[in-house]
Amino acid sequence: MSDTNPELSNFNALNIDVTESILSLLPIPSLVRFSSVSKLWRSIITSLPPSPSSSSSPWLFLFGIHNTSSFHNQSFAFDPLSNSWLRLPFPSLPSLHLVGSDRFLFTTAPRFSFSPIFKPNWRFTSPLRFPRINPLLAVFSTSSKLILVGGVGSIGGLVNIDDRLPVQIYDSTLDSWELCPPLPAAFRSNAHETLSSALYKRKFYFFDISSCFISSFCLDTYSWSDVQTLRPPGLLFAFLNSCNDTLVLGGMCNSDRGFSFNLWRIEEGSMEFSEIAIMPEGLLCGLVDNEDEEDGGNKYRTLKCVGSGNLVYVFNEDGHKKYPACLCEIGVENGKCRWRIVPHLPSPVNKFHKLVTFCSTVSITDVFHSQIGA
């Protein structure tokens, strides 16, 4: 190909370091396409080190699950650097109990297993000591360990919502599970439906969306902190995230100014909060249906947010508007935040019974061998 394309021949004649510098500025979807241009480009692209912009700009992953027909399942990934959605192949394993975190997908039933998002290679773990459905989880210790918290017990297809299940930690190098103390009693037994979590400085934080209780599990001592209350004025509900080496709370407020979606920085230990940003009113209106002005804050109840790096994504889980979303870039302009809308999902978009959403950093090696499309 390079023999018949003078422009490509000139590009290949560049110093390798210069070529690497140019290619490293491109978003990952572009690199995937350009890797097929020539063997030289393919070699350079696959050897590129992770770029700082990629590590601070996590992708948003959305896995839509249809309860009765797997044919209607769909999965998408949003790259903030190219400002575009990509379609992903949907996982082949049973999807009703799908969970995602840090470049991995997990299934909790009928057996616990995990796989890289972009290159499905499912690995079944040794049996869980206490099987469960819909837990919260996080990957830590350089992706070699996994912590599993909350959820509801599952034995022989039967669910037990009255049992406070112990925390379980999985060591992938030993293929073994370790039992630890369960969630504090202040958290309801069905907290898998109301809990938000964030991994921050070797602690796994849990925030109850309704009660605003917060506690953390120390990954060094395997112990829980005291339960505290974190409720900024006017807070209706919120979600906890770890962004740019700080805890960030994002949620809906109702104040004298009306309804707003706010972001707060949370101080570790004291749980004191300071406002980071407020979503522009126009963006908030674009996420919800404004036809009914008398439903109070109920129309905002389907809003969720996830965050990592310098980004917080806010999206609507209701399929009526085809899952609109926006994002906030934290501290990009003289320490200030910048909001922008996320493009619509590529059509056609099905209506789902459940959404599995999370964000994660992505490298070119993660996606190079995957089959993705715009």
C-alpha cells in the first residue's frame, strides 16, 4: 500500500520517535483504524505507551440487558477524546447478573466468572463461599484481587434478602476467596439497590443513596470504619465516585434555586464537602422529560452518575429518551469544570430492562484485537 501512496511513503520516512509522537495524540478509535494502514504503523501503534490523556479520560460503558430476549441485548462504549460511541459485541455468557469494573466484566450467577471487556476470555473462579446476586465490587492490587460486597444471597436459585453477607476477597493468583466482616448493620440488607461505591486510597467506600450513610472498608486491615452521614443541604439522592485522587459526590438537590445536579469534593476522614460544579440548567433539561412539571423531583429519579479520572458522567437510565447523557471535565480550565453533552447512542437502540454502566480507563492494547464499530 505504501508503494502506491506517496503521502504514506513520506510519513513512513519520518523518524520513528516523531511518528510515535504524532500517533500518540490520536484517540484510540482512530488508532484502531490506522493500525491496518501498514505493518510499520501497526507495529508502532501496538507498542505505544499509555498516554496521560487516555488515563485521565475514562470511557463510559453501557450494557443494555433485555430480560426475556438476549437478541435485544446491546453494548456500547463512549470515548471522550474522539467524542464518539462505539458498539461492542455483547458477552456470550448469561447476562442477567452482569457487573462491570476496571476493564473487566463479571457474572455472579450461576457461577462467578470474569473476562476483559474487549477480548472475551471468561475465567471461572473457585466457588463463592456465599453466592450472591447484584453485589458491588472493585478490582485492586494491580488487578490481581477483587472485593465483593453486599448483594443478596442466592442458593439453588432462591434469594435470601435477610442475610447480611460477609465481604469476600478473591485472589486471582491463588484462585481463592477470603471471608471478611459484612457491611455495617446500618446499611439495609437490600442495599445492593441503594448503594453507591468508590475505590479510593486502599479503601472501598459505600454510600447509601437514600439514607446518606457512608462507611469504608480498609483493604489493608480488612475492617470497617464508623458509619457517618454525608448529606449536603437540599440533597435528594447522590452517587459516590473517585476522581483525580479525590472523592466526588454527584447528586440532585432541591434548594431556593430549584432543582439542580451538583458535584461536591469530599474530604477523607472528616467527610466535609465543598461544591465543585453545578450542571447547566439546559443540560439538565435535556436529560429528563419536562412535560410533567407537577411531579416534583420524581422525574430526576432515573438519573445516575459514574466517574473516574477527570470525568463524571451523568445519564438517564429511562429508555424513553434513549438514555441521554452528559459529562463534566473536572478542573480543565484554570481549575474550573467544563460540562458538555454526550452524543446520542448510535441507532438502532433497543429498550432495556436493566442497564449495567461504569467507566474505566482504556489503552490501545485493550481494544486492539476486539471487533468494535461506530
